[in-house]
Amino acid sequence: SRTELLCLVFTEWITLVQKIEVDHYIVKAFIKQLVDTHVIDTHEKFVEFFEASISLSVDAFKESDPTSDVFVSIDALAKFFVQLLIYLDFTEESRKDFSSLVLTTFVLNMTNDHKENGKDFNERPYFRFLSILLCEWEKLSCHNFIRVKDQTCRCELIEFDKDFYSIFASFMRVYQPLAFPCFAFAWVTLLSHRMVLPVLLRMKEEGGWEKLNLLFIDLFRFIDSYSRVGDVPDSISVLYKGLLRVFLGVANDVPEYFVENHYTLLNNLPASYLQLKNIILSAFPKKLQFPNPYSADIDMDVLEICKKVPQVAYDPVQDLGTLKKPVDSYLRIPSSSLMRTINSNVNALKDLKKEHGVGFDEIAVNVKLINAIVLHIGIEAATEALNTTKNAIFNKNSSYFTLLLGLISNGSPSAKYHIIEAIVCQLRYPNAQTHFFNFVICTMFFTDSLWDGNGAEVQELILRCLLEKLFVFKPHPWGVVVTFTDLLKNKDTMELPFIKQSSEIQSVFKSL
Amino acid sequence: YGLQSLLEEFSKLQKKLPKHENENSTDNTITEQQQQSNNRDNTMITGVDLTPYIQSLNLDPASKLPFHHVLETLPSPWIETSRSDVEPRHFIPESFTKITNVLGSPVSPPVFNQVSNVEQNKISLFQDETLFYLFYKHPASAVQELTYIELRKRNWRYHKQLKVWLTKDPFMDPVVSQDGLSERGRYVFFDPQRWEKVQKDFILYYNAIM
Amino acid sequence: KLSEEMKQELESSLLNCPDSLDSEVSKLNEFQLSQPHPTSIFFPSEP
């Protein structure tokens, strides 16, 4: 049959690449013959050839003796794809489209295999194809594709390199764990692959961070959708531990990624993943020197680095939607009507949303909108503080402060909590935003007159949001530790009714 | 959203029996919801001590290692599946693949079949491991022949079945068998997989070595 | 509720989780160390 013929041709290829380096001229001759003899000269024929080859490779994997090299065929197929990107004629069609065609065919095969085999589906050969594809591409692309003799082709490949990773990352979203749970562990291994994660982290300007955000969020959603139910399956908790270790790698290698994407990531991180949240919030730019947060006499007003406005990769103002105008108008000239407009939007959540938080299971406010408003205020205040006198901004009559005050005062308990939680999540490494929100928290906590006698409720919420981040294993965000210390240093804090009435709470605070 | 609920949630997560709402309740069964939260994987909420993770990534501050990236050589997200190192991204500079006039013809990349007499005496200066490297790295080439000769000069012999090199342990004379076809003694083998010399007692059949 | 099928799929994925050897570069055309070496015609096979 035609499939058998195609398998014969592919077997020839396997034999060939076992004998010679892929940059040998025979490879070019082999591929040229495939095109000239109409084996892969049209899309349909190429797809047919690729499908025959991948089926043969997966079957070969399944039937091989596990101690032998079970990946000979699949490796050869990945090499074949990379060589096609060099030697095929791309005047009619772009490498981008061709790569999408190949990866689409690949995913369709994986889907069919999964459909046929269900839980007997084996992710390894599919993982291996993608891993070798990455390794081969990496090898080829070294030093600007120096191995490619044809200079025109070499320039095209240099141009295409960024697209290659962008397409690869996009396709990872196609077979993400929510769609392919049977490929979940391979997917996490691929996401953290040494030829993927460092590359996307380095491709900040070329959209690598956006792609990475989407991939991490895909994983958050998957883990969260299966850790909400009562008993978390072991497989999910193993997946989570893998993500935790990858996060530590990112925090070590490129902390700037967390520093600049904390808003996007936290907007999609399940509320109860406190340690993951802390890893993101504890990140700080490399080489930044700052005082130990546990040393008692920290005063952000005198820290030079607290004048520096942190980078934010995604401006939250984009999430304000129709509220952008009222919020910015209020920051310019505060008015109670604007306050009412903003408040009604924040509290207007049509239906309750299930959310497994710590101590609560549903949400009655638009948390993403709250996060956007709070960070937007922080960005504006920190930036404004550079242009005017600090006291104009760090002042309980400044519009930045009164907007937050109004949101909390008029908000439902749920709104109060989520607004204060959003503020506490901005208490990160020493920078102008941390400084502003430290001022906000301390002022709100110690100025009883702001609350018409309801100060205790707000004080308890503030302590709860801070404690939540300190109650889990380290790391603890620098700004949270310093702010919590500021509150505890005040001798009246321990006299607050909600602390005194509970021996358990009292003992916790005493120990802290 | 208050402190009480936070502490209760954490005390549940720490696997203590949750405090009942009304202290005097005698009912010992944990409610369905409490059971559910008890089964939850608590580490997702309370976190875990990250020390083993940090150490497994070679990031332990106590190790005084200079700052280094980990993601470029991360074998796998899990410690359990990181059974071996993985070849990182790397590039062999042109200057290293076009070594001419040293063990190679002036034509690059080096073809190890024309060997000028320069190599002959150079070979005798190499240490054993270098000779083994050249022997294994350039199979079916003249360099392999040269290293073969040099290794034999140093009393190494190639074992045809085991496909490894061996030499006598200089501190122990082997005992020749009655039939004179073999000897029992202590030998040093060069293991190409682990790239090290390994000492072993062994019965050597003379017809098994080249 | 986590469906039984989903749980099984996840467990099978965990079971087949690729490890670092799966992520290694391809050794397809690297001459194996145990490649048969040329026998030298002129080496005597003395004891």
C-alpha cells in the first residue's frame, strides 16, 4: 500500500541518519529526491508521509526492547522535520506555515492515538519527538546557524528562529493538560525543558514572556480544576511539586520575569496556592541589595531603592475597561459621584464564583477588576511621587489614598477582603510601590478616625492578609515582613479586641 | 475573611482535628466538608520546606557555589525523574572542529587517515586517558591504530570479547594455568562507559586478547 | 468531581512521565563506544 511504501522511504531515512551527520550533503540529496519523485511535493502527500512515519515511530517505540534505543525512529523523524526547514523550497509557503502544518499533523496523530488507546496511551514517544525537535533546532541554530552553508537560507533561518519558538509555545497550548490530561506530565517536562523555558525567558522583547504567562496559566487552571475537589489525587500533587521546583528555577535564573509579571500570574493563580504566590511576590531584580526585613529599624522613607518604580510587563489599566475614565478622573479630581460609579462596578458581580480560598469558598466581587484598580493606583502614585513632593502622595488626603479608602469603606466584606489582599500583594521587594502600599496599610491600620468606628474590622482583615503570607513556609515577601513588623511594633496592636478575645490568635501573635 | 477562619483553616490543614464550632458538641464525626478539606493536599496551601528543592537544584546558599543558572541544565521538573544530567545548549566553536596539523590532515574537518610522522612521537607523550579517548573517538582510523600500538607498548591489551582494554596489576604476578592457555590474576580494566580504570581479579585466556 | 477516567489518564501520564534520559539529545549517529574495532593484521596473538 502507499503507506507501506512511505514507511519504506522513512526507513531509508532512519538508516541514513544513523550513518552520517545531518549536515552531510547526502541528506540534502535525499530530501531533494523525495520532492523530485513526488513523495512530499504537496501538502497532502507530505501529511500522508508524516502520518505514516509518526505511526511507524510510535509503534516502533511500543514494540522495541525497552533496554534498546527505543527512540531511533522518533529521533530520525524529528531530525527529518528540521532538515526540511533547511532544504525545502519556501518561496511559495513560509516556514511558519509549514511548521504549523507539521505540528498540527503531529497533534492530530497524538489525538487519534489517545482516542484509540485511552489510558494505555503513552506520552513518551510524543514527548521525545518534541524534545529532539528542540535539541536539533538548538544544535542547528547555534552561532546564528553557522552550520548552514547557503547564506540566503542561513539569513532566513536566523529570521525564523524567534517564530520557531513562538509557534512551538502556541502549539503547547493546543495540547495543554486541560485538553490532554494523559500528556500532562510530559507537558510540564516540556514547559521546563532546557531548550524551551530559558529561551522564552530570554525572548522578553519578542513576546516570550506573554507566551510563558499563558502556559503557566494553563497549568494553574488545570491543577486548580482538580485540586478543588475534596481529595486531591496524588498525580495532581506531584504535578504541583514539579511546578514548584520549576518556579524556583525561574526565580533563580530570571527573577525579573516574576517581578514584571506578578499581576498577570496572580490574577490566574488559585487563591489558596499561598507558597507559589509568595515565590512570585518574593522575587526581586538580580543584584539588588537591600536590608534584611527582620532587622527592626527599617524605614522605607530613607531607603534610596524605595524611590525606584518597578517594571510592570502588563499595564493593569488595560483591565479597567470602562472604569479607566472614572478612576483616572477620580485620581485627578476626587468626587463622591465618581466614587459611587467605581464602587458599584467593583461590587457588581452577577453570580457567585466558586473559588477555593483559605477560609472561603466563593467570591462575590470582581477580583480581577479590584487587582487592576489597586495596582493602577500604585503605579500612578509611585510615578507621581517622583514628580512632586512625596508628602503630596503619601498623604491620607491624596486621591490615591482616598480612592482605596472609599473602596474599602463602601465595599461588602468580600470586597473589603479582596481590596486589602490586593494591596498586601503589592508589598514586595523595596520599591516605590511597596513603599506607597506600606504607607497605605500602616495609615489605614493606625488611623481609627477613617472608619467611623469600624476600624477593628479593617484592622483584622489587614492582619489576616499579612498573616496568610507569613503562615506558610518561606519565602516571605520582603514588604509583607516589614509591614507586619511595623504593625506589631506598636504596643496597642496586641490590645486589639479581636486578638485579646481569642487565646489561639493571641498565642500566634505573641510567637510572631 | 477574619483571623479566626484563617487559623481554623490552617489548623485543619495541619491535620489537627478541626475545632468544632460549638465546644460542647459531642459528635466525633468530622463533617463531610471538613473531611474533604482534610483530604486536600495541604502542601498546596501551607507550602513545603523548600530546602530539599533548593538543594536538588544546586542552589543551596550553604554550598557557597557562585551564582549559576539552573534552567539550562534542568533534567526534569521532578527530582525522581532527574536520573542523569542532560547535555545543555552548547556550541563547539569552529576553531575546535577545524583542528589541523594536530592529529589531523591540513584538510578540515580532520580526517584521521593520513598520519604524518609528527603524530607518531606526539602520541607517545599522551597520557593513557587521552590515548583511550582517541582510540574510541576515532574508530576505523589510522589514529586508532597508532593509539593501539602505543597502548600495547605500555602493556595494555585489548580484550576481544569484552571489548575493553586491560593490563596486569603491576603489584601481583598472575598464576599461569596448567594447560598454559590462561592465567589467573588481578588486572586493571579501562571502563569506557564510566571513563575510569577499574581493578578486578580475572582469569585471562590468552586467545581472548589481540 | 474528578472522573474516574480523568484520574486514570492522569495516573497513566504520571506512570509514563518522561525522565531526563527522554530529554537527552539524540545519539542516532554517534558511533557507539562498543563499535567493533579493526583487528590489526600484524599484531601477534602472543600470550
